[in-house]
Amino acid sequence: MNLEQMLPSSASGEYICLKDLDLYSSSKCSSLATQAASNRRLRILSNQVQQEAIEVCLCEDDYPSWLKVEETIYLKPSLEKYQLVNFSHHQIQALLPQVINFTHQSMEVANYYLWGGTVAPNYDCSGLIQAAFSSVGIWLPRDAYQQQQFAEPIPKDELQAGDLVFFSKTPNKITHVGLCLGEGRYIHSSGREIGRNGIGIDELSPDADEVSRAYYQQFHSGGRIVQSYQPTGKKWSRA
């Protein structure tokens, strides 16, 4: 099956999502990789359909994934390519209270941890962080390890509200991320195994409750967002 027979061509090579869309980690579409909120942009990597899905890449964060062919009816050709909005470090600092407020408001709505979730109300850890920053126009890479590579490293004793905290189950792979609130606290969407199955606030301390202690033992590093992600036009290689 050839996609060109089903989807109008786009002069810019990009498409606008007309509704929130689920995107998958493989052409089998059995495991959620991420989500594309309404009005996000994507480009199609191949016109060849595999197992009723097509490979796509989100324009704002270069994130590759698979879209069910039946969902292509919710794509509209974009007349222009995605345009990056640049932010200075000072502008980002001024927007951090709104970023933090987004996470608090998200916590107040009934939610649960969703692997691959980037659209309200259910998020995974990096999905919540990406959504919070994108709510003010600042884009971060999609996954926690990508966000850690993108952020400016910050020592733990210099962390401020709006910085990111990264966690790792093994020394070589970042597996979790949260947003600093100040005074040793951070907000994050954590899973069922050692977390809260949704958005909650924990302390970066070995003397707090069981969940906080478990994550404290996995603390890896801190990071500060000093710029908005600049798309390269090349897809990330998912680890």
C-alpha cells in the first residue's frame, strides 16, 4: 500500500495534527512511544505502509515513531515548515513560574502514569516535563535521557526551582526526570513500581518517605534549561 494514494501531498513536507494522536514505538503499534497534541507538526519518513502503519517524525523534537494509517485522516498538509521560536536564558527564567504552575495544575486533575504519555491528563515522567515547557513555547527533547543530554549540568547543591533532576537505575542510562520546586522538593509523574502512579511531589532526601527515599537512591544529576530545542531535521535514535 502506498501512502500517496491516501494522503494529500504537502508542499512543505510537513503535516499538522488535527487532534491528539497516539504514536507508537514500532509498526506493530502495540506499545505507545509518545503522543502528538493537536496542532503539532510531523513529517512522514516513508510513504511505504508497514503493518497498517507509517513511520513519522515529530518536527518540534525530532522524535521518530509510528502512526496508524487509519489516523492519517487527522493530518492536514502544512503550507510552511515549522519555525523555531528562540528564547534567551533570561526569557526562559522568566517563564519558569508558568512551567511549574502547569505541573501543579496537572497534578490537581485525576491522572495516572502512562508510558509514552505527553498529553493531559496522563503522562510519563519526561512527557510531563516536555508538556510543561511546551505550554510556554519552549521545546525540550522527548525522553529523559535526551533531556539530560540537552540540559546544562547543575550540581545538586545549586539546584533551583525550574531546574530538572535526573535519576538512573544504572550508571549508564537516565531513566527518570522531575522538575525542581525549590527547598529540596520536586514534582514528577512516577509509575506503580516505586512511585505514585501519577503526578506527585517528593523530596530529594534520604530521610523522607519510602517513595522519596527510593528515588533519592537513584539520583544522577541536575540540569538547567537555558535554550529551546532546535530541530535538526534528523530523527533521534531511541535508546
